[in-house]
Amino acid sequence: MKTIRTCIKCGIQVKKHKTNSYKYCESCWEKHLLEYQKKYHQKHGKEYREKHKEKLRQKSKKYYIENIEKMTKYNREYFKSKEGKQKSKKYYQENKKKMKNRSMEYNRNLKKEIIKEYGGKCTCCGEDTPEFLSIDHINNNGKEHREKIGSGNSLYRWLRKLNYPKNNYQLLCFNCNMAKGFFGICPHQKNKTPN
């Protein structure tokens, strides 16, 4: 005996269909499922995400690491697209202060990391106040190098990427770095060398 019913949504004849107890035709069933999922996620999704925030973050991070090439390619393509540019611009406009604070925090942490990796104090005079410290090119080729890769945080990111090379870079305070740049040698070193 064949069971045939009428779809409650569009009114057409429905043949036996395991998944939906014969209430819907296949196309109406798919629409019904999408509507249900949307309503369910609006109602419960936010609660679930808040409750399992850390777990979801770890899962997302793990997926990103396992698929980093695929994700990087996707992100590059997306943010080059018109939609990606508009979305990015809109997000920045709506969250300017938050983005600025995040960027400043990132830059502070990056500088702390660089200072720690290069000994935490000026190699010339021993100054250890982080605000006074900067990276010095030992071979005095800083200008050419900055033209290639940039200065400040661009240099710090480059050093981190190369695992903090020590052979051509050192940590100096601003006074020692400027004295070395202007006069070829810092007065601290000049005083140490015998006459």
C-alpha cells in the first residue's frame, strides 16, 4: 500500500519520504530545515558560543594551524575582493578605538619580546628602561636595511621571523644609538678605550 499525502506547504502530492513523515515535498522540506536551523541558531547559538567560548577558540585555532596555507590563500583572496575591502573598512570604522588599542598592545608586546631576546638592556651603557631602548645595526647599515624592510615594528617583525639574529643587531638606548650614528662611536665606548 502506497502512502501519498499532500505537502502542507505547497499542496503538491508527496510520496513516501523517510526524513519528514510525509508532511513536506523535498524542496519544501529543505526550506523548512533551513528556516528551523536559522531560528535555532539565533536562539541558542549565541548562548552556546558564550558558554563554550574557549573551547570554540581552541578548535578554530587548531583548524587554522592545520590548514594554514588554505586559510592564508582564502583570506588574501577575500580581502582583495570588493566585498572583503568593504567589510574590512566598515569594521574598522565601527571599531576604530578598539583596533587602535589592539594595535598598540600588539606593538608594545612585540617590543617587549625584542628587548627580552636581545638581553633586556643597552649593550653600551646598561640602560634598561624599555621606552629608551631600540635595535641598532652593528655594521652601521641601518639606512639601507630600513629602506628594504621598513623601520620600527616592521623591523621587529622581521627580526622575530628570522629567530632574532644576534650577529648584526644589538640593543642600544636611544642616546647611545644616536651618538654612534652621528659620531661613529658612543662616548661610553670612547671613554673605555685607552688613549
